Amino acid sequence: MHELLDLPDSNIIGFHLSDTLTEDDYDNFVSELKSELEAHTTTRVFLEIESVEGWEPEEQWEELALDIRQVQDLDKVAIVGDDIWDPLMDKVELLFPMSQIQSYDSEDREEALAWIRGDMDVPGIGPGSVPDPQAGAQDEDEE
């Protein structure tokens, strides 16, 4: 099962994952993530994992991939949970190859939120971001 977390940050999307992840979870996860990546210059992902037992159909989750143009706009991924299993970490590393990835125990959730909200050295909207130098720029009329 997956649930969208209510985080106040406009460029951070959070998911709570638990039990067995189904095809519906997959479809919703991909759709929500792609929407966030399209909406922001820079996006961050906060994953809260609680007793994930596996995913069905396994092939679909194993083939989960995002367009490389979207992945480069995702600079940080925080994973929070106890007993985070290696196949999930391997999948996260493959899914987000250009991202900084940190994992935290459940008791360190606030530390994970502080890290994910930390400095953003790229243009974007949200905590720690810098203004986009191209935003609002207009071509000057040549005379």
C-alpha cells in the first residue's frame, strides 16, 4: 500500500509505503512522482517505509524507470524506516542515479526531513532553493 504524505514543502513529495505494493500503488506512485517532476525545477522525494513485504506484479515494479530528463531534476531522496531491505535500496539507487540518497531509522524522521529540506544549489522553488536566473527573463528588443 502507498499513501501520499502531506508535506508543506512545494517541491518535496512524500510517500508512505507499507505491506505489499500493488499494481494500483505502482500506477499512482509513478503518476504522482511524474507530476511533481514536471511541476518543479528541482524535486525531492521523501520515502517512509513501514513493513514492506514485496511488490506485485514484481516485474512491473522491477521495470520502474523514469525519463532521464526528469531524473536529473531530482537531487535528493530520503528513505526513513527500520529494516529497509536491500532490494528496495538497490531499486531506489537505480531509479534515482543522479540523486543524493540518505537512509534513516524511523526514530530519525525529523533529521531526515531536515536533510531533505537542506541547501539546494540549483534553481528551484522551495526550502533552500536559489532563484532561477532565467525566471522572468525576457529577450530585449533589438533596435
